[in-house]
Amino acid sequence: MANHKSALKRIRANNAKRLRNRYQAKTTRTFIKRLKNTTDQAEAQELYKTVVSMIDRLAKKNIIHKNKASNNKSKLAKFVSSLAAA
């Protein structure tokens, strides 16, 4: 157990940040699944904009790696464009 006041505060702050990061990451994953289950092209394009914004936010805050964010956006863009072709 931590003995210093600052260490105790750091533990509290880290727990709060951890919960916030988990919530944001989980919400993003849910939106990605919703996008992948979409068959309507117009709806997919709207969802894609939202999901890309969420992914960029996670990468900016180092919740996910920037390359992982880039890979996710690329795969989702490919999926959305395949809906347009079909």
C-alpha cells in the first residue's frame, strides 16, 4: 500500500482514467460492430464518419496505438466502399 499522499492521489487518478479509457474503447468497439453489421450504404457512410472520429480520439489519447487506429480505419473504409459496389 502507498504511504505518501501523492501516491494515494495518483492511484485514485489512475483508476479514474482507466475507467474512462475502458468506457471510450468499449463504446468505439460497439460502434465498429454496428458499422460492420450494416447493409445500407448511406447509413454505413454516416456511421463511418462517427467511428473514424472515435478511433482518432482514442489514438490521440494513446488509448490505442496510432498504427492500430490507421489499420482499423483502412479496413472500415474498404468495407464501406464494398457496400457501395454491391
